[in-house]
Amino acid sequence: MSLTNVINNKATRLFLVLAGFFVANALIAEFIAVKIFSLEGTLGWEKIHLYLFNYEGSLDFPAGVLLWPVVFIMTDIINEYYGKKGIRFLSYLTVGLISYAFFMIYIAVSFVPAEWWISQNVKMGVPDMQAAFKAVLGQGMLIIIGSIIAFLVAQIVDVVVFHRIKKATGENKVWLRATGSTLVSQLVDSFVVTYIAFVLGPKITNLGGEPWAINQFFAISSIQYVYKFIVAIALTPVIYLGHYLMDSYLGADLAKEMKEKATTWN
């Protein structure tokens, strides 16, 4: 098949667009996760004190939580039309690209900085650009490892739950299989990455400082999951919008054919 035919093929062209957006969202989520934001402060609320598992927490989240629900909703939309094989390919590709990106960042951080560059933004409140660069982009290796493992495990769980629900309900109840599988996979993602990065990792390595207490781990992970749960429910209409746009682009016949084939692509 020639390049022109590949590009002109609607299904292939749509997969390339979805794949690009999927990978971009996952990469951006990893990079911005280093920032912890206050939801109360962002919305202008008074600070909320939450007591869970004998631990006091608040609505502080890594900025990456803004995009991970979008990634998992896209997983379900792609799964609907391209099946397990399509989303499995994208998941492995994404993990490979995330690993490559952080490896290149590690190399960039290790370069000796130019002397004039270190202090070029002192007037802007950044006395050491190298320290800032390292702190922002050189995230802890345990967080990176935990995030990659959590992403892969959550993706596998999402795909399995999605197809189990679809097999039980047929083509109806799109919201149930899409939102249901997202809620289950987000539960796995929220707890796995936190456990590896802040509980298990520091216990078996000399990275990451002191390990979190179990009650702190459960409290923070639970707060993050509740946030993702609410966002996933709120984004349910987006799933139907996605289906509508894809059906409109592909045409009713091609869209139906792809959905039928997707259930057999293992």
C-alpha cells in the first residue's frame, strides 16, 4: 500500500490523529506532574481539612491528574473502534516514548551549564537556572518508574473491564463500559504509582527519602482517586461526543464495521 493510500484511508488517518493526541496527553501529564497544586486555592475556597485513616490531608494534587482521566477516556474510545490490539500497541508505544523522553532529560540535566545561563533570570526570582531546571524536569526516578508501571497495569485493567462490560451489555450502554472501565483503571493507577514511589521504593532503595506511613499512603491515594472519580463522571458526555464525531467522520457503515471487528482483534 502506497503512502498516499495510507494517508487517504479514513480509519488509518483517524488512528494516527488519535494516537498522536493520546501520546501527547500522556507525555504532558508526566511532565507537569512535578507541580503540586491546591484545588482550594485555585478555586478561591477556604482550605479544606480532610481526616482519613488518621491522617490530615487537603485537596492538593499533582497537575498530571488534569490529563490522566482524558487519557483513559481516549483509551475507551480507541478501544471501541480499534480493539485490544490497537490500544495495546499505543500503550507500549507511549511507555517507550515516556522512557525515552526522561532518558534524554536525564542527559540534558547532566550537561555542565554555561556560567552566564545559571544566573540569567535572577531578576525574575530564579537565582540558579540549573537547579530550577533539574528540580522541574529531573523528577525522582521512583515517581517515573511508579508512573510507568501504573500506566501499563491500569491500561490492561481498563481494556479487560471495558470488553467484559461490552460483552455483557452488547452495543448499548456506552457510558457504562467507558466510564466503568475508567473508574476501575483510575483506582489502580492512583494507588500503584503512589505505593511504588513513596512506600515501596524508599524501603528497598536509597532513593526518595523516608517511606510514607501506610495511613498517609491510603489517605492521599484515596483523595486523589475521589478527584479522578468525579472528573471521570463529569467527562462522560465527552465519550458520546467522541463517538458522534468519529461516526460522522468515518460514516455509519465503516464505523459499524470497525466496531464489529474491534471485538475480535486480540
